[in-house]
Amino acid sequence: MNYVTHSFGGVAAGLAVIAAASVTDPVQQTALMTGAVLGSLFPDIDHRKSWIAHKAPIAANIMAGLFKHRGAIHTPVFVLIVGAALGLLNWGWLREFNYLAAYFIQGFIPGMISHLILDTLNVQGIMWLWPISDKRFHILRIRTNSAMEAVVCMVLGACLYGQYTKIF
């Protein structure tokens, strides 16, 4: 999936968290939604040509050198590791400087999960059971930047518009 589709997935994850957690403050909602969208793009840091790699080229070069695309970074284990690291960082340092960090993190992890779910629709799939198994799972066979991805993106966008008008 491309960055637009993943961003829509992040928005969907952010709206779900905002609704589930009843976050009503616009500043907190913005921090949460920013985290969700960035989280939805973050797993592609292992691909040098991704949108996020262009924004953080040094990190992308390091990650792409260490990991193959749709490898360990595209797994639930990595989401857990990032969640634990951000939680510890927030507990130990971030909350002292910015109360909004917790809202950002509340969005970032669901955003990452949305990325994994959307990549499960891709022909390559992801390794949901890694490190137990390196078998890739996919639900559909949608190719990145294909007409079918455009359809998925439009449907997701239409659903988001409907949800957005209900929440806000």
C-alpha cells in the first residue's frame, strides 16, 4: 500500500481511539491523530523510497540496511517493542515535558497496527506470527499503486468522511 492509503488507515485508527477513549479536547485529539498518522507510516521506514524515508533519510538508511522491507519491522512483535519503548520513554521522561506525548503514543501504536492490517491486503502480505513462523499472510492480492488499491483508498476515504462528520 502507498502512503496515502496508509495515512487513511492511520486516520481511521485515530478516530477509533478518539471515540473509544472519549477524547474531546481538540489539542489532545490533534496529538492523538498526529501519532496515528505517523504511526501508520512508520513501518515503512525500512524502505528507502517510502514517504517516511524521505522525511527521515538517516533513520531510513539505517533501518533499510538492517532489515528487509516487510520483514521484522512489519510484525506485531515490532509494534510491541515500539509500544514498550514509547511507554517507558513517556513514563520516564516525556510526561515531564509534555502531557500531550501520552496522546501521541495512544495514536502511534494503533496507527502502526493499521499499517500491518492494510499490508495484509497486499499480495506480499506480512509475517503475523514472526518470530515463530516466517510465513506471510495476506487476505487479498492488491498490488501497491494499483487500481484496486485506489478503490480501497476511496472506500476508506468515504468511510472516514462519514465517521468524521459524526465525531466532529
